[in-house]
Amino acid sequence: MNLNHDRYIIISPVRNEEKYLGDAVNSIASQTIRPMEYILVDDGSTDKTPEIIKDASARYPWIHYITRKDRGERRVGPGVIEAFYDGYESIKSEQYDYICKMDGDLTIGPEYFERLFSRFREDPCLGAASGKLFLRLDDGRLVEERITDESVLGGMLCLSRRCFDDIGGFVREVMWDGITFHRCRMEGYRTRSFRDDDLKIHDHRIMGSSHKNIYHGRLRWGWGQYFMGTHPLYIIAVGVYRVLERPYILGGMLIICGYLRGWLRGDRRYDYPGFKKSLHAWQLERLRLGKRIERIPTNG
């Protein structure tokens, strides 16, 4: 079922996701509005991920299988986007309205995309959107992973095709998702994550962890903020905000340490014209110390 102007493509770079990928595929197959294409890019898996993808593509003609050579280790950030673009270059459909990058360990309810697209139709300035992420604990409870309402979940990121084209797609860098959201704002688009029940996204890994461990993930997160160009006052606020999340206290401190490590080493930073100035203005507004540069029309 595809309603007018609800035509979409999903691209999922996956690596060693045998534990969760089957559920992710089933949640897409159950959508009230199915994608035109669901492209699963196997990024060098060494488990049963390829067999799961082959089985899914045999059952559903709109699921496509792309394989990449094993690079030897998981490369988050730029490696994920390189895999995404292998899938992007294989798109067969010429007419579609939205493009979604989805992780292989997430599941969504059957009305997720139907509800999300209604949000896009209600707001002509909405360029990128998602629901909120909920971590399912061992006892079955769902705990929300906190992100601001203007942030969008990188693991379930949906953009209008026009917005995706206007920002030049995704950068093949660490912190690609944060850069994407702010580039959208610079181009006059709104970015939002919604807390609707129909837009809940279920995850099995703590946001900001990594394939090594959560401590490494927090350090990497802080370094990514440095690379993106985050204001020093804002990274302190982020670290303080995250001290009440696992790993308690230490996690927030590691985010700040990752940022400081990049600063002390003089590592390179993202250098798109006007980006840092615009990002700092947005971040200082959130700290109530300034005003953002962009003025996106209010919906309605």
C-alpha cells in the first residue's frame, strides 16, 4: 500500500545483526505503507546476517540485498555512510518522496511511516524527522533515550527527498547525523523527533555506546562533538546532562574528555562555510545565551 506522496526508500547498512535483523525486517513488512524499496547493505558480516537478508529478499520482492567486502572491523560514522551510499547507488525507483536510513537493530510499530508522513504533510518546512527511541530492558520495561525535540534519531532518520538533495546528502564523517540535522536548519528546514505512541522506536543497545563498550562510545561521542564544531560551553552542558544516564557520572565525564582530547591534539574539524557560526548560535540559544541565526516559519 502506497498513498500519494508517501513513496519512500529505506536503506539499512548492517553488520553482524543476526540477533535483531529478523525483527527489524518483520516490522517493515508489517507497515501499513510499505516502502518502494528496502535495501539491506551487508557490510562484511561474519555471522548469519547474509542468510537473513537473502531469505527476506526471497519473500519480499521490494527487499534488495547489497554486499560489501569485510573491512576487518566495524567502522562507525564514515563507514556506515559509505555502506549507505552503496545502497543509495542501487536504488531502482525514480519517483519517491522520502529516503530513510535505518539501523538493523531497531523495530517500529505498523503505523510508523503512515503517521510520520502525516507529520511531513502537516508541516511544509519539516525536512527530517523521526520518533523517539526507547531501550527495551531485560525485564521488558521501555526507557526513553533522551534527545531534544529538534534532534532526529540517526538510526531511524527520514528526510524528504527535496531536503536530502538540498543539503547534498550525508557527509562521510563521524557525527554525520548531527551535521545533517544542522545543515537541514541552515537550508530552512525544520527537524523534529516526535513522542507519539505510533512513532515509538525500539532499540536493544544504549544510544552512544559502541561495538567495543559504552565507555569507548562516550569518548567517541565527545570527540565527534569536537569534530562537528560544538561550542565548549555546550559540550559541558551535554556532559552534565548525561551524568544521570548509564554509565552514571562517568559517561558524562567521558563525553567531555573525548571533546578535550580532540582539542588538545588539534584534530581537524568539519569545515563547511558558515556551519560553525550557525551551530554555535543554535547551541547558545539552547543555553539561553544567544539567538539562532535561521528563522524557519512557524507551522500554521
